[in-house]
Amino acid sequence: MNRETKIKMLSGLMWLLAAWELLNALGSTIFLNWGAALYGWQEYASNAQSAIVFHQYGMVLYVLAVAYAIIATDVVKYEQMLWIVVVEQVVGAITSTVEVLNAQQIISWSNFALVHTPQVIIIALLWFLRPSAPSNQKGQAAPAAN
């Protein structure tokens, strides 16, 4: 796959992730009842203290959505910022793993698998689509580093 195609695909992935974060941010703040129902967390969202936690989580998701949109505008220029995505995926995996292992019943094993599969896929896509990844094309000069 040539570099230009990888850059376009990575940009598209970042726009998709930005939209996903925005959707989840809206479901954690403005549309909390809808967001909680989507993930089966209505019981938690009905508690006032939990609703505050969801709102704080939503604020972080708004920031991530903006960061991902910025990265999507120029994935070559902002390649180092892709680590934000990796960190988010790894921290999310660790957090959900700890919660399941501690039997907090916050997520079920099926939700656990549903969460981790996309996380692994996202990290793999970032690794293979990153602009600095070696290309399998021969005879083309590599672009100069800035």
C-alpha cells in the first residue's frame, strides 16, 4: 500500500474516531439517558452521583474528539499525537480489565470482549497506517524528515 493511500486511510480513521468520541461525549452529557441505555448502564446513570461522573467522563471525550479531529486534518504533521489514541485505548483496556477482575459488575464479560476487540484493531491500524511506517513499495525515495 502506498504512502498516500495509508495517509488517506489514517485520516479517515481519525475522523471516524473523532465522530465516535463526540457521539459518546454527547451520550455522557447532554443525552445521558440515551447514552446509558445504549450501553446498558441506565441503573448507574439514574444515580445523581454517577450522573456527575458520566458528565466528567463526557468532558474528556469532547477534548479527545477535538484532538482526533485536529490529527485528522494532517496526520503527517500530527503523527506524534497518534500516541494519544494509543494511550486512550490502553488505559481503557486496563480500566475495564481491572473493573471486571474486581467484580464490580460495571461491565459484563461480553461487554469486556466487545470493548477490547476494537481497541486491538485500532492500535493495529494505527501501527500499520502511520506515515512513518515502512512502505512495501520499491524504488521510491522516502520523504525527508522535518
